[in-house]
Amino acid sequence: MISVKNVYKNFGPKGEIKVLSGTSCEIKKGEQVVIIGPSGSGKSTMLRCMNLLEEPTYGEVWLGDSLLTPADPYLHPEVIMASKTFEKMKNADPDREDADIIAEIKAKDLLKKHEGKAYRAALKAIELESRIDINLARQRMGMVFQHFNLFNNLTVLQNMLLAPVKLKIMSKEEAEEKALALLERIGLLDKKDEYPSKLSGGQKQRVAIIRALVMNPEVILFDEPTSALDPEMVGEVLDLMKQLAEEGMTMVIVTHEMGFAREVADRVLFMADGVIAEEGPPEELFTNPQNPRLQQFLQKVL
């Protein structure tokens, strides 16, 4: 479903702030994956790289067979072998194994900006075959934010109709029928003509979730969906997310709610210092953590 391949993300004028350091993971269809970790570990950045709200500095992100990022030459041996750098090293030692040369080029980051026509053609061939427009990909990936991101000048119903109608995914009538059914499902049909400012935090977040559902997404990404809520409102949002999990919705969730992670997740990823330091089924990860950093983290939060 989603493949994150050796993703790095640097910030700052010279890329001096390194947030992700070669992170890789696979999200399978129908899987609920929860990402936990201390503040600053790269959790939200990795989630935002999945739909290119943050563009990776290096690495690739795939949605099924579709490439969302520019092709990374270091992930494609055939591209490296088409480079002038590879050709020069091979000519210098014809008996040397190709795999050894490729490994050295990757380890020492030897590829330059201009590696010749064959190199450019090899990269272009991958992108022509697999890369899709990110806006098309985002139609397949819902996103729920920490601070709801509802449009305050639009009513609840207008918020829900905006994307599917503007992107011509469905007619206004079809979108409205689905939106009203979803509002009824969460008990907020009577709020359809209200503006977000009139809703509680829990109501806003539930509307944000079903706004994503109107688009019929294949996967929904949740970026700390309960952290901006008062404690008494957290339950109503988590209950809706549990329902989606039971229905088989593919979900990737960054959260500090350890109880929710334990109950709902098929797999938990623990991030520290920009990498996935440990992962596994929730019972295994919470009861028998192997990584010392994870052990320290769980002692503080459980």
C-alpha cells in the first residue's frame, strides 16, 4: 500500500537540521499502524513525507505501484550502473564485481549532478513508468490533522463537499448524499449548517475524519488527532477511529495514546532520532521492548 524507502529529511538553509535519517517501512492494505516516540523523533515528519506535505530530501515514497517522489538513483542499481562514475570505476578495475562498485558508490555518495545521458535516461524511464502527480495520489490518501484544518468560513457540510466536488470525483448531489450519511453516522447531522467555530474540539475532529472519508480514500493518515483535545473529548474521536479499524480501513496513526495503540494497532513503530528503532505487534512491543531507548520511553508514558 505505502512504501517508504530510505527516506531522509533535512531542514534549514544548508540542510543542517536532520530529522529523518534513512527511514524505511511498509504499510499493508487493511493494516492499522501506529507510530509512537518522543517529541522530535521524526514521527509527524515521516507521516507528512508519505503524502509529500514534506518532500523527502532523499529516498522514495510509493503508493502501491505509483511513485510519489522523484526517483532516487541510489535505490536503483541499474541507474547507478548507467552513471559515468560507475563506468570510470569499472574501467579502472574490470575484474571487480558490479555489486561491490555499486556498494561503494552508495556508501560514499559518489554520484554527481551530471552523470551523463545514459544515467539521465535511466532515471527518466523509472519516472515515466511509475511516477504520478501528487494531487492524484492525495485523492487516494486522506489526512487528519492535529488542529482539524477545517475551513472556518464554510459550514460543516460545505467543508465536506469542497474537495470531492472541486476535484470532480463525484457530483454535488452524490457528495452531499454521502456527506449527510456520514454526519448521521457520527450523530452530527443536526450540525451540517453550523460553522466550525460552533463545534467542540471533539466534534471538529470527527467532522475532519468523515471529511476525509467522503473522498473514498484507500488509506487515512492521522497526525496526533487527539493531542489538541480536552481529555473528555478524546474518547469520542478514538471510538470513531476504532470503528474504522474494525471496518478494515488502512490507517497510519501518529499518537501519544498508548492504550489506543495497544488496542487497535496491528503493528507499532517506535521512532527515535529520525529512525524506526523498533517495531512489532503491540503486545510484544509494550511488554517485551528490546531497544533501550524504547524501554526508557515506555517507563515514562505507561
